[in-house]
Amino acid sequence: MAALFQIFRRLAAGRWEARVRAMSKAEILGELPKLSREERREILDRLWALEEDSGPSEGERRLLEEALSCRRCFTPRTS
């Protein structure tokens, strides 16, 4: 089952033609419950990979900077 595209076939001039249409977000979300656990896992893995590739968001960066600054406050300095 194609997770992100629906494939439509029609007979035209004696040969099969394929037409591909992108699905809307609502259509994708509606199809998710119909997928097997393995298919949903593949999609989830791909989503996580996309998130990792994009790097931290601005909010995540702020949290990381705050955590680092707090760590510096409580880390003993060595002379």
C-alpha cells in the first residue's frame, strides 16, 4: 500500500495509464489506522529521521542552552 500516494489506473486507448495524486494531510491521517503495525513503524522511523535531519527547533535550542548554563553553574572549577 502506498502510504503517501494513491495510484489510479484507467484504460485509455487500449493501454493502462497510471495517474499519481498526492494525498492531503487529512487523507494520510485517515489512512494510518488501516496500516499494519509494521507499516506504521516504517512511517514513524521515517518521520524521526526527518526530524533528526532538520536539527533542533528554536525552542529545543533554548532548552539546551539553559541546561548547559545551569550545568556550568553547578560544575566545580578546577584550578
